[in-house]
Amino acid sequence: MTKRNTKQKRLISETLLGMNHPSATMVYEAVRKINPRISRATVFRVLAEAAASGTLQRLHIPGLDDRFDINTKKHFHISCRACGRVDDIEIAEPLLIQLENIDSRGYLVEYWDVDFVGLCPKCAGNHSRQMTAKSGREQEDEAQI
């Protein structure tokens, strides 16, 4: 049985093209601006079906709602622990994962993933400014003693 390509599915797909690793809620909010009658359940169902069929990659990132990526090729992501931004990350040389160590324990590896978490450039800049301000206050406090 072939699944229908409804107007709603097309709208969701077209909306995803202009987004950077959105959550289902982000997609729903963007789609609702175009079609206010679309339901949250429809958007979530379409995303879940696309992820299950492999036409969309579902990202499970610690501390964030699941995100979705239209790039289904194996690649890595980096997420900001402060603001939740998610980006693709380029790695010059592939990670050397010693699968024989896992295989020797009886596992047959079917899937693997690596998460990179840190601060995005904007949040890192804010963090540096906060640390500088804090350091300045501590020096003032010591001078008063």
C-alpha cells in the first residue's frame, strides 16, 4: 500500500528544507504560520513516519527535545548546552571505533552515534564576558579586604 503525499506532508517537507535541525515543536510552529488549521498531532506523526522510513534523521541529543535532520547520510552533530543550537560538524578524519572490542563481547553492531556538546560561538562569547566580569568583581572584593 502506498502512502499518500498529502498537502500537509508536502508543507511539512518544504518547511523542513528551510530549518536547521528543528524539534517537532519548531516545525509545528513554523507550519502553523502557513496553515493555521494543521494539528500538532499531524506534524508529529508525519515527522515520526519520515524518521521511521529513513527519509528524515531523528536526532536524540542529551538534554534537548529530539531534533530532525533532512541529511540522512552518516554525519556528526554538535549542540550548544546553553541555547540548544544544533549544527553539523565536519570531522577531517573518521573516528576510529574499534568494533572488534564490541564484537568480542558478543554484540553485533547495527548502529552507532557520537554526540558533541559544548557552547556555540554566541554562548561561548557570553560565557567569556560573564567570566571576565566575575573575575573583575572578585579582584575588587579582594582589594577591599
